[in-house]
Amino acid sequence: MRINDIIGALNQWAPPAYQESYDNARLITGSPDLQLQGVLVSLDCTEEVVQEAIDKGANLIIAHHPIVFKGLKSFTGKNYVERTVIKAIKNDIAIFSIHTNLDNVHTGVNRMICDRIGLQNCKTLAPKSGLLSKLVTFIPTEHAQNVLDALYTAGLGHIGNYDECSFQVKGTGSFRPNDQANPVIGKNNERELVEETRIEGIFPSHIKGKVVAALKKAHPYEEVAYYLTALENENQDVGSGMIGELETAIPTASFMNLLKEQFNLKVIRHTAFHKAEVKKIAVCGGAGSFLLGHAKGAGADVFVTADFKYHEFFDAEEKIIISDIGHYESEVFTKELICNFLKEKFANIALNLSEVDTNPIKYF
């Protein structure tokens, strides 16, 4: 097995197209063609984590946070980023990051937080738009189902909890092949009328190449007629944060104790408990203050996230309780999330959870 086999599975789970514009979720060091020796999964990648990989015989580090966010102009070892990269390259260790793309998928980091809290009826807090496209094509009716099956296999028609979604209507297609054509139906230089089925379906824009290739391969015509349209629809399965509900409302203090227990917290920074009980909970792993308006608008009682600044706490305005549990604390269990995914996909690889505490923040 090669490193690229692991990367391919991770990219299918959390497509790179879903990462934020500032992010650098990708293979950062190493060749994807390297033979896989072992995997070390970590929240961050530091010099100590690279040494741990060396000691455990792993040549692939999967880190949630990218060690490189911006371009490096020199490799002199003047800071921890350069030293980490140098150490990895010297020891033939690949570093792969799966960051905001894993935050943004429905089965990613925020779903993990919801599950640890015990939330039900979970949905994306701020779904993203501009990630979907629509295909319209015309197929001889007798071939329509075969082509449609190929399109479904390629990823067309998956909407939320439903798949194989499409719209079909029958009509008459008209064409006239010229002298150079090799028509499946009809004769050269003669107008042909054919009963055709118009098929429409939605798909994630980043798989456009795969969908079009499947269409052309399965379609019987020499020249395939189709339209592709970019959509502004929100993709309910992709976006920032999540919101769900506890099975029953519980006292606010009890909910805070639940957070402490589930996330091994020493302290929680929070706004005043202006509600005696809470039930509807919004979450965002890592820095989530940008979603406060969405959490308030969705009617959440509590917003569980991290990295709120002092003045941002005032923005709660007693409409919501902000619960800042810490960046590391909100995402450290991402290691288990990634590891469990890989265990289901690959039965015979050496998987290790990093034992290094990479949290730069300490509590006294």
C-alpha cells in the first residue's frame, strides 16, 4: 500500500474543494508514491510529533492542523515550522493535513463534538453555497436507465439523506448527421426524430470531471448533448458548525459539567447563565466566533466553541450562552475520528494515535 491510497480515502471523505480559502489541507511533505510503513495521527505536527513518528516506524503523519499555512521562503531552521519540515524531509516522513475540509463535512469534526455531547437531530449551522452544479442531458429513451445508472455511480443525484435523485421528462430530439458522422441512430444527411428522455440532476461541483466522463462513456450517441450549470443552492451537508438538541432540557450548570467531563476540561470561559435550562446547542470546533450570529439566529441556547476574544463575549447580549472550551480541547478528539475512519477503510495498516500533548496553552 502506498501513501496515496490513504490520501485518496481521506480526500473522498473530506474533499479538498471544501476547505476554506486560507487553508492548506494537502500533502505538505513527502511523495504520495512512497510505500506506506505506518501512520501517526495527530492534532498538530511539531518536531516532537515527527520524532514520535520516527520512533514508532510511521512514515505518514496525518495532522488536523497544517504545519505550513503560508509560503516558506527559507529553510534555515529559524522557527518551529521550518525545523519540523526539515526533520520530516530528512527522515522521509510525509505530512498530510486534513483541516477545514474535515470541519466542513457533515461527518467531520463538528459531528464528533455533537456526538460527544449527545445531541440529536444535528444539521449544519452555516451551509455553504456555490458548491453544487446541475447536469441536463438528452438520451434515447431506451438507453436512459443505463446512462442514469452510470451517472448515479459517478455521484449524480445525492441530496442529503437521499440518492439517485433526478428529474426526467420525455420529448422528441431532432438532428441531422453530416457526411463525416457515424450515427448510432439515423442516416447521414437525413433529419432524424428520436424519442428522448431529458434528465436533470445535481452533483458536487468538484466531481464534474467524473460525472461528465461517465456520461460520455455510457451515452450511445457519437456527440453527447448536455448542459452544465453552476448553482447557488446551499449544500446542507457542507458548511461551518453544527446545531442539535439534547434529548431533554437540563440545568445550565449540569450542561457545563457535561462539557468538562466529555472534553477533559479544567476550565470553561463562558457568559452569564441567563437561562436556567438549555436544550438547543450550537457547536464549532476551533475558532468559531464568526458563527455567533448564526447560532443566535438558529435559536441556540448555548454555543460551544473556542478562541473568543474579550469584546466578542459582549455580543451574546443575553440571547445565548457562549461556552469557550479551548481550541485544543474542542478538537483533540479529531485524532480518534480520523483513526476510526481509517480502521474501517483499511484493515492491515499500522495506525498510531499521537501521545504528544501539542497544546501550547497551559493552565495553572
